[in-house]
Amino acid sequence: MIEIQSIISIILVVTGILFMLMGSIGILRLPDFYSRTHAVSKSDTLGIIFVIVGLIIYEGLTQSSFKLFLIILFVALSNPIGSHALGRAALKKGVKPFFSSDSKGGDKS
């Protein structure tokens, strides 16, 4: 018989994998660097947090789960900061954002 702990951990890991899949699709589908960076940073951060929380629940209260919690803190801090730094560097380098109204010559708002 499958325990509730295993079911919850499987659901969290699968949810995390789906978020990371959506981020990967965002890389392929979105038009410019800034949109792609946004999609990857948000979805991959949330996806890896779900996966690691699923592993913590599966593991129980052990030293390994404490280490996994520290990994969550590191990822939650470093991923958004790294994406922000990439965006600022691209802006300083002159990478222009894509706007659908650029080709028409005016803003539709």
C-alpha cells in the first residue's frame, strides 16, 4: 500500500517537473531575450522548489532534508538575482526588447 507521504512527494515532484517543462517551452516560444529570461527564471525557480520540497517530504526529518532545505534557500535567492543581472547586462549591452507595436510605428494603448 502506498503511503500518503509518498503520494504527496510524487505530486510535488511531478508539479515541479511540469513547471520546468513550461519554462523550457517558454524559451522556445517567446520572442525576445527578456521574455525568455523571465519565463525561465520564474518557472524554473518554482519548479526546482517543488521538486526539492517533494524530496524533503519523501526523506522525512533527517540531515539530508535539512541540506535540501538549504538548497531551496540558495536557489530561491540566487536564481532571481542571476536573471536580473542577465537582464541588466543585456540592457546595458544594447539588446532591445521586442514590442509588437514597433513594426507599426505607434503604440496602440
